[in-house]
Amino acid sequence: MFNRLRQLIESRYGQDKAYYQIVKSLFGIRPNNIELYKLALIHRSASFVLPDGTPINNERLEFLGDAVMEAIVSDFLFIEYPGKDEGFLTQLRSKIVSRQTLNALAVRIGLDKHLIAQGGVGFNQKHLYGDALEAMIGAIYLDQGYDYTNRLLINDILRRHINLSNITHTETDFKSRLIEWSQKNKHHLEFITRPSDHYTSQKPRFTSAVRLDGHWLGEGEGDSKKRAEQAAAHRSFELLQQGTDHFPPETVSIEL
């Protein structure tokens, strides 16, 4: 009872009043540990370092939230689509937890307005809003438990803000589609991925390029190898559909 009273007083009059109001407006939650939610709002571009060298940002919470969200979405789809096979469920889950979808969700619920990030290139990386949403899910899980997080994510976020019928027909996993197409049509496909020239331990950055039958196609960048390769695959799709010297469009049977 004393803890609840303390939380109520802090949420109304304490120095963290603004953070309590943010969490309440976004998720309808009265936090038990407001520090988790404050941390979830700090993008790595705005990190500060403790005397022992520990960086303070939302990356660890993002890692946890990613796993929690994937488990909840898997459970949700398993129940929602009892007649669908593993391939369908895996693909739909991938679309729901994709950067594109999570970014849109974060903006839709207003999380983007509260994220703490530095300006410049890092701030313009649109996926940071989706990363912050994952971090928030991680904070909610630690603060409120799995069952509460499950209900919140399914009822207040997924059912309210995602049209499953539309997202089923939206392509996001360009790398898998490109690999599938190249194997089917007996093309030799390679992803050449390496740290970019702007890579640092604080701001990792990767570049990836697609080589098809020895010819270079699309390139892409991202803050992980996976995201860089998805960007390169997406660009390669666009080039193949437009046609190149080596792959004119009439010879390429590839659709999104």
C-alpha cells in the first residue's frame, strides 16, 4: 500500500511527473519503476557513459522487448489463424515485427514525440522509433509482467492499430524473396556486407551490396547486417523490375 501511495505522489508531484504522464498517455500505465521507461526513451545517439564505462541508452531494453514482442505476436497469430501453416505464420509475424510496421506503430501512438535522440544523421534514421517501441515493450515487461504486456500489446496496440488483412499482402522480407527467386531461376546470388566507413562502436553502421550472376545490383545501409541486407535486397528488387543492362525487365519474372 505504501508503494502505491508513493507512486501516486511521485506521478502527480515528483520530479519525474512528465515521464509518468508520458507513459500514462501512451499506454495507460502507472509505472512501478519509472526509471525503466525513462531509459527506454534514450536512443543510443543520446547515450551518456557512467564512470565505469557503461553506456546508458535503450539498447538492452530494445533487445529484451524484441524477444518479448516476437513471443507475444507468435502466440497471437497461432490463436488467430488456427488453419494456417508454419510458413504463413512465420511470414506474417515477420511483417508485424518489421522495422516498417514498428516505426508506423510508434508514430501512430505518439511515441516519436518523446524519444530522446541527437540530431543529424542518426536522428533521421527512421527505424529508431520502432527501436524505441521495442524498448518500451521491454520496460513494460520488466515493470508489469508478461501477462499484462501480452494483453496490452494485443488489445491496445495490435488490434487497434494493425489491419491484418492489409499487412498480409504487404511485402517486407525482400531478402528472402530475392533468395527464393534466385534459387528458383538458378541464379547465383551473393550479399557482400561489411562495416561502413562511418562505423563506430557507439553508432554501428553496415553497407551491403547484392551480386547476381557476378553482376552488381542494389546497395543498402543499416545499423545491423540484417537491415543493411534487407535494404540492398529491396533496392535490387526495384532495379530488376526496372531492368538493367544484364537483366532486362522482360527476362525477369519477379514480383513483390
